[in-house]
Amino acid sequence: MTATPVGPKRVAVVINPIKADADLARDAIIIGCRKGGLPDPVFFETEEDDPGFSMTRRALEEGFDLVLAAGGDGTVRAVAETLVDGDVPMGLLPLGTGNLLARNIGADLGDPHRNVDIALFGAERAIDMATFRLELADGTVQDHAFCVMGGAGFDAQIMTDTKDELKKLVGWAAYGEAGVRHLFAPPRWARFRIDDGEWQSRRVRSVMAANCGILTAGMILVPQAKINDGVLDLVVMSPRSTLEWALMAAKVVFRQRRDLPVIEFFAGKKVRVEFHEPIESQVDGDGTGLITGFESEILPGVLSVRVPPSQAD
């Protein structure tokens, strides 16, 4: 197990100022730094068109020893992607609805002060990330990296169409309302291959490349996925009827072990997926538009994250 690191000398906080608990997070971080004998943190606010990329680059240029990501999944992904392969670790202050990476490293979403203590003084864990190259319907290409998962289909439709006002009212349950609206959309033809292997074709509702497997409400979508195993998991979902949806939901919610033909799991170092027609996409919960294909490759151990002692390497 990695020893608890000495507290950082200078702490930068990339924070989304419009999140409901942003002010509470600011106070908790300042108090945590002062209690730990550290200088007051410096806050870099995200902007509508930049969830944290330029802010994190500025923190690195100015020589900060630790960068905290205080926001939702978009802010966490921006900070993480910028810190890849560097010497500066990331701490998490989850303020969003999904908080996917935070859930996968055992953060206590109901205790912001404990999360501050872990982010400032917790153990360190080297985790994997994955590249995510999107081939958009307009012929352009976008390059991203993700901590949790990226994909296309039903999952992306939910993320894109969930109402922000409803998320503020009921939290993660708002995704269910969007899910019901897209439950019986027609399947799409897709083909995929793992590690340059043979192509396989399916009529799918969703195809996701996953680095780890825990979703909102603690549901485990990919039981075998581990955040530091150097493996990329591919999830192919193809339910068509109400019964098949119910069986798949029961498998995820109740963690049933038996295999179902409507949800398949594959594993490798890289994957390529192509779609017969444009389809909605998402990366770590953020909609990324209509695509015709994507490629993803695992990046083993490229990011150091502050975690509870039980989650350390």
C-alpha cells in the first residue's frame, strides 16, 4: 500500500462556480488547508466553453503541487486529461450529479469535509485512462480522454436529453426520466473489433468502452472492470423488447451473475466501433454529438489520484 503522502505545498482548485455546493466546497478546502498548515488554495473558475482544460494548464505552468477538481464529471475529466503522464496528482471534490470517477474510487458523496481531507492528504493511486477518438457525422475528428467510459447510443441519448432543472430537483434519478423517453428507440447496426481482431456485427442500442464499471446510485454496469488493470472493457447492449430491458436492468441492479445475450462484455487494449448511421455519443457523461465511429485505447497508470487509504495501490 502506498504511504500517505506529505501534504502539498501549493494547492490549485479548478472549480465549477455554478454548482450548487461550490461555495461550501470553497470554504471546506480553505479550512482543510489551514488545518493542515498549508497556504490558502488558489481557485481557478471554469467557464461555459472550458470545463477546466486551460485552468489546469495554468496551474501546472504556475508550479502548483496538487490540483483539485471541484465540479461534475466534465470538470473532473478536463483536469484529469490535462494531468495525464505528469507528476502532479489530482484530488476530487465531487459536486455534480453523476460523479462517476468519485464513485469508482470510493469517495463519500455525502461528506464534503472528508472528501477535502482525502483530496489534500489521502493516499495516492495510479489509475488508467483511455483515449477516445470520435469520427463525427460531419466528417471531422475529435480527440478526448476519459476516466470512466465513453460510448454511443442509449447511454448518450440519456446524458444528452436529461433536463438540467430536473437534475437539480431529484439528482441522479433525473436520468431515469430521459431513459424512459428513449427506451424503445430503434436499434442501429454497428460493427466492432478488439485489438485488431475479427470484426463482429450487431444491431445495438448502446456500445460503451469502459475503464471502470460503477454508475450512479452504485449500480455496477461492468463487474469485471478495474480502474488500474491496464484493460479496456467493451459493453455491447442489444435489448429490443420490454422483457429484455427488464432482464438487463435486473442484472445490473441486482448484480446477477448469469450471462444474458442482450448484454455482452469484451476486453482488450483497444477497440474500434463503426456505425451504419450517425448516432449520439458521450464521454464521461458529457454529450459529444453525432458520430459514425470511435476508437479507444487504454492508457495504463497515467494519472495519480488522491484516494481513501482503502483504495490505495
